[in-house]
Amino acid sequence: MERLLLIFKALSEETRLKILGLLRNGELCVCDITAVLNMTQPNISFHLGLLKEAGLIKDRRNGRWIHYSLDESDMFVRFLLLGIFEKTGGMSGVKIKRKRKC
Amino acid sequence: MERLLLIFKALSEETRLKILGLLRNGELCVCDITAVLNMTQPNISFHLGLLKEAGLIKDRRNGRWIHYSLDESDMFVRFLLLGIFEKTGGMSGVKIKRKRKC
DNA sequence: TCAGTATATTCCAGTATTCGAATATTACAA
DNA sequence: TTGTAATATTCGAATACTGGAATATACTGA
């Protein structure tokens, strides 16, 4: 129950759904997400923390950069993500311009 | 997106997950749910309203009683409910004692 | 119509969530 | 080491959510 609540709470906010949609096409660093969503970096970090705590995304550090990506190791989460992307289009239209290779 | 948010917000609260679990075995009236969960009736009505607005449950009036049941008309919702019940056990152990046929 | 029961709505206090600003941490490069 | 860039944490204000109490509405039976 606790785990489920964490997952659904994480999913019940627009910014976080947007982040998941952005990650659909592969991993991104915090600065990329911050730039695309036009919010402050601490705020994005906060949302990423909730998503990670819920087990929806995972991170990978590479030097200064931390890359976030979808965590599809859990079957139920995988279903959720599929459903979300199907319903929202998964940010497929958003063009991500990365300033640098990070 | 809006619809999805409604669904996930509805699912991100323990009382509402419990209500869904109770409804797993069939429709119940508000007074039944109120009795089992030991909360005030207005509060239960409030939660039922959110669940209904999200399209997770539907209601059927029969005289004074309003019976709520799972709304499985949407495929994604059906997946969600299955996942929830699998993870929580779906209140399967709770014995519902109904005072009367309602 | 009136009384009683089932459910919904309103109101308010307590709590949680969200955001930006300020600040701290981590890692690298010079 | 020192400076800088990427990310995380803390803090405070605004907003949203939750729960109980009081009240309103809907229906039924007498």
C-alpha cells in the first residue's frame, strides 16, 4: 500500500508527468529537463527526487552530470508508463535542444 | 493529461484505495463503506465523489440508497485496478457486515 | 404532508504540497 | 588548492488536501 501511494502521488502532478514524457526518448540530465520545462533547477530536482523515490525513474552519475531515465524494472510501473504515454502522447512533440553532450 | 491527473490524484490517498478494495467484491452503499472504514459519512461521500469524478467508480441509485461499484469500462482503469488489487490484496480479508439489504 | 433515513454539501482547522530564492554539495579542471 | 558548473537541500509563503461537525438534499413510508 505504501509503495503504491508513493507511485500514485508521484504521478498525480503535471510537472512530473511531463518529466516522464521527456524521459520517454531516453535519459536526460537535470539541466536539460530544467531548460525544457522552464522551471527552476531546484524545483526540477525536487520532482526528480519524488519520481525516483517512487521507483519510476533511476539515475546514473557521469562526472558532474546526473542522467535520469525511466526505471522499467517493475512490471506494474511499465504498464503505468505505457498507459500514461498512450494517453498523453508522451511529450513526443517536444524538441530537446541540448547545449552540450552531457 | 487532465483526466490522467484526476485518476492519479484519486488513487494517491489511502482511504480511497481502501474503498476501491472494498468494492472489489461488488457494489456497496455509502453506509456500508462508512461502517467498515470507521469514518464519518460526509467524509466517505467526499472520497466517493473524487473516485467517481475520476471515472474509477460509478453509482446507481436505488431508492434512498446509492450503490457504488467499480467502473471498469475504461481499459487503462481496469489495468490500474488489477495492479492495485494485486499489490494490496484488495481488502479481501475484510468482512463486510451489512445491516440490511440495501 | 410529515418524520425519518441515506447521502451530499458547506465550513473550518490542521496538515501537506508546490514553488522560487538562497545555500550547500559534488565533481572536475586549471 | 581554487574556481566553476551541475545538482541537491533548506526555507518560507502560497495553495491544496483531509477530516470532522453542522447542515442541506433526496427519497420513502405513514
